[in-house]
Amino acid sequence: MMQSVFDLFKIKELRKRIFLTMGVIAVYRLGVALPIPGVNSQALVMLFKQNANSLLGFLDVFTGGALSRLSIFAMGIMPYINASIIMSLLQGAHVIPYLDHLAKEGESGRKRLNQITRYATVILAIIQSFGLTQLISRMPLPGDVPVVQNPGLAFTLTTMITLVAGTIFVMWLGEQIEEFGIGNGISLIIFAGIVERFPAAMTNVFREVFQLQQRSIFGAALLGASLLVITGLVVWLETGQRKIPIQVAKRVVGRKMMGGQNTFLPLKVDQSGVIAVIFAVSLLQFPVTIASFAPQSSWASRINDMFNRSDWGYNTVYAALIIFFCYFYNSVSFNPKDIAENLKKWGGFVPGIRPGDPTATFLEKVMERITLGGAIAVASLAVLPSLLHSRLNVPFYFGGTSLLIVVGVALQTMSQLESHLIQRHYEGFSKAGRIEGRTRGRWYAA
């Protein structure tokens, strides 16, 4: 294990990518600690304590505590994710022909789509920053303690400009990680915010275990076993695969006999990874944003009550959105017809299934079945901790959603690091082979 870690830093380019990724995350964490002026920090802490079980407190986890501090990165990357969801839904539903045309233009079309997504991010960031500013300024607190010392037009404009600029900067940081670093930039930024809270969560867990042990050894053991079982289920879910056997027919290429191999096509149980969970949380933010325009109204209070994390209605909607986005992501990223055509082109086939359309139909059915199981498992792990805490009063500080994101991003990043190592080693072997070939050529010439 330690040797693998040392190998990562032996390659110059990979070492630069790792250090750049760490530097970008450090810059993001520094911005999280910079609060917006004019806000009463003690009143803000009181506000988030009152709404700890609401969606507002849940979103604070995704921003790494930036929302509860009302820092310059308080909105985090959520407007960009919302814009990406809207663009993906528009492309998937074929509502705007222009977007479908861009999607078929290759690299140039992809760049244009990214540019449109950035413009949509700015528009959504302006709307969400206004709603967040109104929510913080007008949210009533016991004892009439004001969160904003001097609310008014100047504070609203200054805060909105700061929050929008912070979101654009975070989006740029994520793009730098994807282009010059390691891993998915957006996922790593959310990952860093969640991991930052793990030490405090571990402290609370040990405190609860100690208190339960004083009252009941069985309760303490049950809590510890629950943590281990849920963590193991998340790891198993993120690494689970359905391996479709593939046989490659023999063919003659020149004077060589090619093919004749047995391999497999891996289909992940959770193909979407953490994308479905992040999309579901981002979409649930819209009603809260609308309610924040008038936080003291009766309809806003009803919306906030509906989106209480301990409510069955909220958890049902949350689970349904996760299942929907699991299927939606697979419909966009997995094309069984293309896979079947590529297999047929290279002489591969699934044993017992005819090449072409029958293979595509078989792969589609298999993917639908494993996606159903994976989506239900992801949704169950996401809502289970909050239900246990609210209904059975079970202390659980490692939320299922947070654990899914942390494990998923960690495994994805490790996979990319391993791919870089394999690629570098392969290049080293190729270079050594070329040197050996030239040496043999000179020996034969001599």
C-alpha cells in the first residue's frame, strides 16, 4: 500500500496533477472560511441550529459549512449542478432542436454546450443569491435577534455580487481540477466539504457510544455494528458489477490469427455513481429557494415544513428523484446499440445471443434490471439514517448521502490514479522495447 503511494509521486506529471488538485481544494477551503461582512455570526449559528433537520441544514453539508458561515462560497457549486441538470433534461427530452444539433457536432458542439451551461449557471446563481439574501435577512429568530445588522439595498446587492462571483470561481476551480488535476472537480469539491466535518462527526459518534455503553452495552454494540454494516454496503454497492461474458471469434489479419479470446463486459450496479444523489439534492433546492423570497409568509412555512428531512413525504420525494436520475444517467451514458455494433464490428458476441439488435436488446434488459436494484439500494442508503434518527431516535452522524458521496468519489479518484500509473508503466515498457529493438538491430548489422 505504501509503495503504491510512493509510486504516485515518482512520476513528474502525476505528481504535478496531485499537488494542483490539493492546492485547488486548499483555496476552496480558504474561501469557505471568509464570511460576508455585515452578518451576525452568533445569530446565524442559532438560525442553522433551529433548521438542522431541514433541507437548509442538509445543504450546508454539501457546501462544507460555507452556508452556515455565509461565506463567499455559501452557494458552492449548486447553481452549476442545477444548470447541468436543466441542460441534460432538455437534451434528453429533445425539447430544443438546437441543443440536439450541438450534441452531434463533436468537440465543438460540446464546447458550445458548456458555454451555454455557464451562462445558465450565472442566471441561476443570481436568482438563488437573491433568495438566500432575503432568507437570511428576514428569517425570524427568538428574541428578535437580527442576522443581518443593516439589511437594505446596499447589503443585498453586495451579497448577491459576492455570492455569484464565488459560485463562478468555484466552478472555475472545478474545471481546473478536471483539466489539470486528478478526478472529477465538482465531486472533489463536495467531497472536501463533507470530509471536513468527519472529525466532529467521529467525536459525536464516540460520545454517543460511550453514553450508550453506560446505559446498555447492547445499544453501543448495535450502533457500532450499524456504522460498519452501512459503510460496507456502500463500498459493496459502489464496486458491484454484473460481468457479461464476451467471446471474440478468430479471424486472420495478414499472416496472423487474431481473436479467439474470452473476456467480459462489466456493467456497474450503480452506474451513475454519486451523480444521481448530487442531482437529487440540487433539484430539491428549488422549492426552498422559492420559499426564501418570502420566508415569513404562510406558503413559505408550509414548503419548509414539507421539506423537513424527518418527514416521510420529503424522504419519499428524495428517494424517487434518486431512482429517476439513476435511470436518466444510464439512458444518457449507456447506449446498448453502440456497444452491440462495436462488438459485431470486432467479431465479439455474447454466448447464446445473436450479434446486432438481439445483443442490444439483451444488454438493455440486463442494464434495466441491475439499475433498478442499484437505484433502490442507493435511495435506501440515502434516506435510512434520517429515518432512523427521526423515528427511532438512533444517533447517526454519518448520513447515508454523505457516505455515498465520500466512498464514490474516493473510489473514482483511486481508479483514475491507477489508470495513470498503468499508462505510465505501459509507456515505460514500450520505450524499453524500442531501445532493445534498436540495440538488436545494431548487433545484427555488426
